[in-house]
Amino acid sequence: MFRPVVALVALTLSSAVWSAEQCSVDIHGTDQMTYDLKTITVPKSCKTFTVNLLHPGTLPKNVMGHNWVLAKQEDMKEVIDDGAKAGEANDYIQPGDKRVLAHTRLIGGGEKDSTTITTATLKAGDHYAFFCSYPFHSTMMTGTLTVGG
Ligand code: CU
């Protein structure tokens, strides 16, 4: 007799959790030089969107460091080239680079870092590139971020 009420409460709770989770995503950068996501969709309803980068590996950041960098597709190559010149001391990102829309710091195995994007700074329907700017990693570690409906 009480079962329908319990089911309704459970449904309400799970949908509340779900809508909160939609405004963030976890992405893993591994010892195998991969991300576990190739696409990220930011719901338009999110004012901000948080990307949590986790490194489940064991290699240190000077060997297998990863970051998560967001830029327009057409800026990706130059951001990476200038990041390589800036070096590990700058997390392979040129300080003050305006083409970088968001980024985490460079992390090694067992570490994590997050970055939060203000959704209004991104254009709906545009395709943005995310990538690791550690030298040569973007050949494997890259994907597309889109602002969805
Ligand atoms: Cu990397």
C-alpha cells in the first residue's frame, strides 16, 4: 500500500541528482595517454559548467602529465605550439593566452583538478576543441565540446 509513495519519492530524488550532475563532467587522463571522452555536451540550461580532470594513473606529471584545455578549433594548434614554448613551469600554457577559454593545471597520476566555464561565453552550436597541451599528447588526447539545447 505504501509502495507507490516510496517509488515517487525515489523518482523525485534521482531526477534532482541527475539535473545537478548535468552541469559538470568527469574526464580521465590516463597513463596510456588517452582521455576517456571524445565529446562533451554542455546543456544550455547550465549557467556554469565544471570539468573535473582526473588522472587515475601512476606516472608523474613530468613523464605523463595531463591538463584539459578549451579553445576554438582554429586556435588549437597555435595554443599548443605556444604552450610548448611556455614549458612545464607554465603547465604548457602561454601565460595570459586569450585564446584559452578554460584550462586545468597540469596533473600527474593520482591527482585531479577542475575548471569551470561560464556557459554564456560559448556560442550554442559552435564546436570547440578540448585537448591536453603536454607536448604531442593532443595527437591522442583531443575531443569536441559543444553547447547543446
Ligand atoms: Cu597529456
